[in-house]
Amino acid sequence: MDIHGFIFTKITGSRNREFEFPFKTNTNIQFDEITKEKSDAIKDKDIFTVSFTSSVNYTHEQENKNIKEKQSSSSSPSQNQAEVSLSGFLTLSLSKEDSKELQKLWKKKEVPESMREPLFNTILRKTIIRALTMEDELNIPPHLSLPKVKFQQPAQ
């Protein structure tokens, strides 16, 4: 599997005016559509476009506990404190054998296990940078731990 292109089609972010601590984040990647493309340039492989949506949702941690306690008593979903959502597509080429496997599994909206990890890692590598930028602009904490520098005091 070779990835040939990656394009964002939509980047959105929102937050409540009152952002409450403690909070919990949930990161999700969803494959929306996988379509086989026609290509005159590459004859020995099949070309596919994979549409995706990646999101980071922030919920108040107390709200999550209340929802677990009330499971099924309310049909409304939890209210997000903030959300960053990125949609786009990537283009990849597959061998004829992998192509058949992908087409067969995608009928059930599944992706072959051998392709999941590289697809997720590619999407994460591109979306994490944009999500962190959007989180900074919305003045919400980053959804992952950032590296920190700590200097040691010289021994006396």
C-alpha cells in the first residue's frame, strides 16, 4: 500500500464559553467512504480514495460520571464542551490482491486489518498538528500531553 495524496476538505472547531475542569477527551477516526478510482498513470495497481473524519471531543468529567450512572435513562447524548473536527481524503494505491480484499470488506464498512494501522497513523500524523493548532486558537487544553523541558539544578 502506497499513499499518494492527503487533502483536508473541512476543519472546524468550537467551544463553550465556560470550559469546565476536569475534562475528558475522546479522539475518533472514522472512514466515511472508500471508492475505487480510474487511473491511466498507474496500470499495475488499483487507486482508491479514502474519505475520513477525525474528531476530538471534550466533555466535562463529572458529566461523564453522571451519564454512566444514568445509562439508558436519557436518550440525549452528552454535551461537548469543545470539539475539533477534521475531514478529508487520502489517495492510495494497492496491489490487485489487496484491492480485492478491501473491496470485499468495505461492503461491510470494514477495512482490512493489514491496512488499518498505516491508514490510522497517516491520518493521525496529519490531523494531530492541525487539531493542536485549533485547540490553541480556541484556548482549550491540548488533547495529548506535550513534551516539557525540566532543567536540573547544578550540584553544589
